Amino acid sequence: MANEPLIEVKDLVVRFAVGGGLKRQRIVPVNHVSFTINPGEVLALVGESGSGKSTIGRALVRILEPSGGSLHLGGADVTKVKGKALAAYRREIQMIFQDPYGSLNPVKTVERHLRLPIRKHKQDREGGISEQIDESLQTVGLTPVSEMRVKFPHELSGGQRQRVAIARALAVKPRILVADEPISMLDVSIRAEILQLLKHLQQEYSLAYLYITHDLASARYFGDRIMVMYGGQIMESAPSDELVDKPRHPYTRLLLAATPNSAHTGPLPETSNRSPDLSENRQGCPFADRCPYVMAVCRTQDPPLIEQSAKHLVACHL
Amino acid sequence: MSNHEAINEAILEIKDLSVAYGTAKGDVLAVQDMNLRVLPNEIMGLIGESGSGKSTLAYAVMRLLKGSARVVKGSVRILGKDIYAMDKEELRQFRWANISMVFQSAMNALNPVLTVETQIVDTILNHRPQLSRREAREKAHELADLVRIDRSRITSYPHELSGGMRQRIVIAIAISLEPSLVIMDEPTTALDVVVQRSILDQIKEIQQRVQFSVLFISHDFSLVSHLASRIAIMYAGRVVEVTEARSLMDAKVAHHPYTEGLWRAIPKLTAKSVALEGIVGTPPDLLHPPSGCAFHPRCRYTFEPCRTVRPQLQDVEGSEIACHRFVPEGIQHGQ
């Protein structure tokens, strides 16, 4: 079927244990989250710290074991695959991280960072690897290739390192890339180029993305659709322009108003700045404590995520 | 405030300041021939990327340079007084009473084993020994009101407060002695968007109420343009432009090519699918700075003099810009 989603996440739950001894309790950074990503689509996942956005990214590439729910790739269940099947899944989905300083091995050259994943992709046939290293460096704009191949991470700038990380992720020719804050540690003048590169790769290889960010402006620029998270749950999800122009959820409105250079002037609506409660037995809407429009029902019942107009989903009792 | 009489006198005046770091490969000039004036009761933004020298400048203004860093030339005057001419005791009394600083990740600057109230009170008593402890505590409570922290919370220890609250406490400590100038170095970088915005709004509100000047240092262009009235833009240790924050939104106003590039490189929330444009190349290596204008290897308008002659700040349509494009003779040279 042509319209089949590439990734389908259903009811994803991730639980962590925190604290020790008598204080030991469980928190739920991802609480029954469902979404899909279509082939070649960029889904921007926006939220503040503690919203669960990075945890979703990690669960998606199976660095973290989901505690509940299911993951499907192209219709196949990959929630619990192990061994070879997991390796095969990870050839389809790759991840790039926020910190290009930490995600590369300081004693390996650029070339060696790429050699292993390319060999994996070619199923260990040796031929043509060198040409492919050149090609993938070209793709991510690390030129002149012959010079770049032999450099160590410390000889590269932050932007160049992030390009190596992107090249490495792309080496196995995945269909989807999870990009967790890929530009937030880079200099402002470099960020735009990395975003453009990611966008170019999307168009060139019809690569899909889960783009995780705290910045609504870049989410709008890069994302086809934006999904706003708070306290481990999806608050609102809509096509990017619609979400920015016609936000419905009070939290989305607050985030928009707080973003520099938004149309919003004057003070923010008065809310507490408390961070969300992620404990297992929390009741009601996670945003209730900060919501300016909170009602009695918000504190007892979790609002369901409902499609209010085409492709525009909102979880709010209002 | 009484300590500055003439209204047009700059609170902070930096003249021809250069700061060098000694390294094994020779001196690196992190700040070069810097000139900057901060006027009474204004919020001045200072923008630069990493390595542009903005934090080094802040430390130099506070006379807090450490290790191999030293001022090699120029002067820093605060309220007309040269802070590098003061002796230790004079400097100790002057600093914090007249100029204070909120550091990057300031929320980790609090002492974890003292309550925040004690920390505010100690700061006040250290500089105002004539006050009683009770008076200082009263003052601490007023400051808590000012930064909108519940009075009952200020007897807490830092770990009992959220990041945003700690940052507010640090701001309260910075303004506790009613200084004329507060330097804020990326004070909200580690905070969430909503908390960041509410702290910025508060800084603005308090600044208008209590009246002091702010030098607000950040890499975040859209944030600074929201807060500041004037903005200085640094590149490779130099100020390349000083402009009105408002003029950035106005496409007709001329800017330094670096300013222009930076502005174009930020995704805008309100603009519908405007193409982003990065600035090609990477920030310069200060050990081997480019000749002429430091920005010329990345500049789209580079012509002959840019490679050899260093441009000086000039008045251009109400801004000060250091670029050969805006100097008539420069253009003639290029042809």
C-alpha cells in the first residue's frame, strides 16, 4: 500500500526507576504515546526538558527498551526484535546526537568512522568501500575529501563533526533518521547549513526524520508536521504551519508566546514554572499545574488526543 | 541613582581594549582594539559566536581575567573610573557595588550548603557593614519580591529550588547593592524556553523599575533582539557593528555582512518557509587570523581592500559598521 506509514508507534510507554531504597519510585517519561511517520516525512518533536522527547528518540532506535506498546517498521513488528533482526532494523533507522564532540571516537580518523558502517551495509564485501567513503563525504559536504578522510575529530570544527556523524548514520542507507537536537550545540552561523543539509538529504533520498528539538522556529522550518509534548504525553500535533498559525492547546500557545520574535508581545500568561510531574501515579492532564485555563476535570482525567480538524490532534478538555 | 551625574556620560566605556591569552604557540588576541560604550539605563546586547571574545570581554571588564589572559592595551572605565588603576581593596569595594555580573550557568554558582537567604544577606553585609543583619534580611526579602520568589522559599537551599528560581536568586544577588551596570553572560542559556522568556521579561521589568544598565551577552540573536535596545556584534575579537535592535527587523537598513548573514541564518517563527542561508566556512582560528577584515574569507561581498586593509567602525545610516562596502574610497580602491 502506498500510504502505509514507515514507522508506526502505538501506545509507547517507557518507565524508569529513580532513587534507591525506600525512596525508590518509578517515573514515566513516555506515557502512552502513539504516532506515525510516513516515508520521506519530517516529524518535528518539540518539548522542554523533561517532556520525554529524547526518550522517545532513544526508544525508537531501541537503545532503550520500551516498557509497553509497539513499534512497527513498514508493517513489521520490531518492538522486541533481537540479534540479527535488530541489526537489520537498525540499518533502516539511524540516529544522530546533540553533541558532535561526544559522539565521535577521538582516536579514529574520519575514514575509520565510516568504514565499519559501510562494510556492514555491503554485508562485508570489501570492494568499493574506499569509493563509498569518498561519496558519502561528498554527500555531506566534507570536502576536499582526500584531506578530510585522514583527519581526527579534534581537527574538525563542530559543524564538520556533525557532518561526519550524519555521514556515518547515512552509510547504511537508512530510511529514517532520528535527529536529537542536532544543531543546538553548534554556532549560529553553522546551524543553518546543517539544517539545510538535512533538508537536502530528505529531498534527495526521500529520507524520513524524527527531528527532536526544543525550538519551535527550527521545527517549523524543517518539520512537515510538529508534535508538541509535555510531561511524557502528546499535547498537540498538526502540520507545521497550521500548528504555528492556529495553535489550540494552551501549552502550545504558551510555548509559541515564549519563543523570541513571536508575534506575542506583553507578559506571558501567568503560570508556575514547575517542571512536569512524571511519577507513575499522577492523575489527570500533565499540564494542569501550569495551565491558565485549568478546570476540575483536568486534575482527575487525562484528556484523550482527539482529531479536531484534518490532521490536527489536540489533547485538552477545553 | 546618585553616582552618575551627567546623563550622557557612559556607564561603561571601553577604549582600544585588547586582551591576549598566552599559549605555547604565542599570544592569541581574543579581544582586539575594542571600543564600546554602555549608556545609563540601557540594555545593550553583545552578540558573538563561540570564540568571538564576548566572554573574555566580560571578564576583562570585571577585572576577573585569570591564568594566561591579560589586558595588553586600552582601558576600561566604569562610572568614569579606570578599574585597572584601582588597588585591591578599592576594587573589592567597587566591584558588586557598582558593577556586578551574572555568569553563564549562574544557577550553579550558588553555594550548596548555605540557604539562599544567607547568601544574599552575606553579599549585602560584606559591602554595607553599617547595616544590621535584620536590615539586610529585610532587604533580601524585598529582593525576593522583586524577582518574584515567594518569601517563604528564600530560606531554602539551592538544590530545593528549580533552575529558573536559582537563576532569579543569582539575579537578585547581582542587583542587591544597586549597581549601575550588570553584566549578564548567557544568563538563560541552560533554561527552558518558557522559563527563559519569563526571566527575560523580569530582567526588563526590574531594569526599568530600579534603573541600571545591562550588558547582555549571548550567541542568540533573536533573544537579544527581543531584549536589548542597542546591539553590538563581535566577530573574531572585534566589534563589527553597533546598531539599534529595531533596525534588524527592517530589511532596508544596511548592516555588516556578518550581521546580515547571522540574521538570515536563524529560522523565524513567524515567517512562512523563508529560505535559510548559512554563512559558508567556519569561524576563524585566532592563532592565525585572516589578514584585513577577519570576515573576508566567509563574506559574499569581498573585494580587494578586504583582504589587506582592516576596516574601522564608521557611521552608516545611524549604525556603526566596520566594512569597506560602506566606505566610498574603499569602493574606489576595489575597482
